[in-house]
Amino acid sequence: MKTITVRGVDLDLAKKLKQVASKEAKSVNQFVLEMLRQSVGMKKQKKFTRIYNDLDHLFGTWADAEFKAMNDKIMDEKKIDEELWKCKTC
């Protein structure tokens, strides 16, 4: 395996590379290698893979107490008020 040194990487570029690599859960080295392969035609771009930027990163981050509090609120909303459903004209 060959080692290459890239000179002239300014702070802004280094920061952006680290940011994007982190977002993709990769090391900067791994990210840069993939970008180089892609730019010289050694790696096909995924055409049919969709990336969602939604709330998945929050999944599983609630503490037990937070989950219980939220679940209790939801269950309160699901209760049926019998008075509202009684027929007034029957």
C-alpha cells in the first residue's frame, strides 16, 4: 500500500473534511480515499440509494424516565371520555 502526503490543506478544508466524514461515520482518511476513487472513476456512484435527513439520530436516546413521561401523556390522550359519547337525544 502506498502512502501519499497532501500538502496545502488549509484549516477550513480540514475542518470541512472532518465534518463530512463524521456525518458519514467514517474517518477522514476513509472519506478522502472514497472521494479520490470516485473522482477518478474507480468507484461507481450509488444512483438509487436515498439518504434521509430526519430524526433517526434521536432513536433510542431517551432515558427510561423520559420515555415513561412521554408514554403516559400519549396514553392519557387515548382515553375515551364516556360523557362526550353519550347520546343526548336517545
